[in-house]
Amino acid sequence: MASDALPRVVRTRAELRTALASAARPIGLVPTMGALHEGHASLIRRARAENATVLVTIFVNPRQFNDPSDFEKYPRDEATDVRLAGTAGADIVFIPTVDEAYPAGFQTTVRVGALTEPLEGAVRPGHFEGVTTIVAILLGLAGAERAYFGQKDAQQLLVVRRMAGDLGIATEIVACPILREPDGLAMSSRNVRLTPEQRAAAPVLRRALLAARAGYDAGERDGEALRTAMRNVLASEPLAEPEYVSCADTATLRELAHVDGPALLSMAVRFGPVRLIDNEPLA
Ligand code: PAF
């Protein structure tokens, strides 16, 4: 149940271990990089509903930022995050330093194969190695029954599932739906960095996805035609600089010439220095 009580904040691996030793099971883990918004709150609420203990982690993970200025400018507000996590139902919030997350002598990298190569992997070298390494650490430290990830980062979700399966990690990886602003913009910690003009332009991602979805619903099955439908809508917005537009197989993320099974429409679009992603599954 959500409450106004502040959750217990722990900062070291040892403190986390102690806090979890006496925690009621099952444990639900919600890994985050902070700058929590309603999308994160929905993950935490879901974890609250399904588990006896909810652990939220807040760590802006330097290893997953291929762009140092994106890392520096990533919004950080610990006090607000801890309050929001508590209100949504967190019992424990783990906020490690970089040295605590990656202790002295750290030399392990977790790398998933082909699934990390297209889309985000192609434009953000090293990103997924950073993600899978920190997620493996957090899953190991938490020993949770369930871990909650948002579907907005659809490739991340697939990659984390693959990693957990491959490594025999028992934690169930739970996918949670995208939360949107009333104008369709997917909630993201990066939205606060948009200028008012960029913010007004940003719902073009959703419009582009919905244009392709409408084409699909009307019977279009040509992958390139669906990608073109998205590109055309994005081209109508001068502030939008598309990085990639994709219509790919949901399981492999390979681009499709023809859609004859589950597919994922996805895109990354820059508005100045701010990079937004969004997606829409086609079943
Ligand atoms: O999705 C995120 O916020 C991050 O990639 C995650 C899963 C917390 C790992 O740093």
C-alpha cells in the first residue's frame, strides 16, 4: 500500500544486505536512474501490489552513457526521488555511489550478443554493456523474486530478459506499460530538459508511431512502407532530428521487409541535445 512514510535509504552493499536479510518476501525490485516521474511511480505501485517488500534503486550509471554531457546533464534530485518512491510504495531505496556500485578492482562486464547490436546499440556504443552490467549487479544484490522494467525501453527489456535467462537468474523480469502525457508524449526523465518549443514538438514521435499503426491496421504489411509512414510524419516537424526509425521483428529486433508476425515499431529522435525514444508493438 502506498504511504507517506519515507522509505529506508541505504547506500552501501553491506547496508542493503542487512536491510534485505530481515525483509518480508517476496521482494520486488525497481531499478531506476532517479529523476522519478509518474512512469516510475507506476512501476513502484505495481511492485507494491505484487510483493511484500519493495526495493527501489537510484543510480545514474556512468557506464551506460556513451555521451558524457548526457551523463552530466542527467537530472538528479535525490530528496524528491526518495519522497516519490515512498509515496508510491517503496520500503527501501538503495542509492550507491559509483565506487559502491563498482568497488575497487571491479573488472566484470556483462555483454549480451546480437540483440544489443541494432537500434539503440547501433547508435550508442557500449550502452547495453553498461546496462546489463549494472542490472546484473542489482539483480545479484537484491535477490528479488521480481524486477520491474518499463516497455518504453523495449530493447533494454528484451536484453535484460535474455541476460537473466542466459545466466540462470531466477528473478522474474516484469514488463510494465508505457505511461504517456495527455498529448501522447511518453513519460521520460529527459522530458524536463526540453525547451518549451521542443516540448511542444515532441508528441510527433507518438503521431509518427500512430500513423504507421494506422497503416498496419488498414492492412499494410510492407516494412519499408511502415518506416516511411513514420519518417514522413517526423519530417513535418522541423525541430525533430530522427536518429533511427524501425519496424523490426519483436523477438530478434531485425528489420522486417514484410510483417507477418509480432513486430515492433520504434524510433529515436533528437530535439537539440535531448534524445527521446518511443515504440509501439504490432501484434
Ligand atoms: O532504464 C533505466 O533507468 C536504466 O537503464 C536502468 C535499468 C536503471 C539501469 O541503469
